Amino acid sequence: MNIRRIVLDVDKAINRPSLIDLAEAIEGVRGVEAVNISVTEIDIETVGTNVTVEGQGIDYLALVKAIEATGAVVHSIDHLVCGSRIIESIKRAR
């Protein structure tokens, strides 16, 4: 499957890894061309983030392993785009 964009809910400890360390680990995964990490919440011990990764042929298992190797944890896939091109989500009018 040609994964082009994936958005993950990732939690990390307050001190480690840093967002730069996390981005560096993700950037090293086969198929990754761009990484965006946004902090969504901060707790006493953890930081919640949305991690958006774009590229072509992103290796999902290697991506999860790279994230977990830093000490962070993947909770869920929140958005996934696959195929030969990226389709942007269009908000439906009801």
C-alpha cells in the first residue's frame, strides 16, 4: 500500500524525547518526505501530540518502531491517505 499521509496520536514523556528527537527519528523512516508535530495537550507527566507525516510509500511499521524507539507511544491512526495521489478532505455540508 502506498501511504502518502498519515496522522498519528502520539504521547511522549515531558522530558524525553524532545520534539526535535522525535522528528529526527521519523524523518529517517523510508518514504518520509515531511513531518509536522503539533502539541495538543500537556499533562503533569506527558505531552500529547498530533504527528503528520507525508511522503510516498511510507513504511508504517518502521514509522511506529522509530517513534517507539524514542520512548514515545502511538495511540491511534487519526487520518490516512493512500494511493497514487493525495485527496484533501472536503467538509460536507449538511
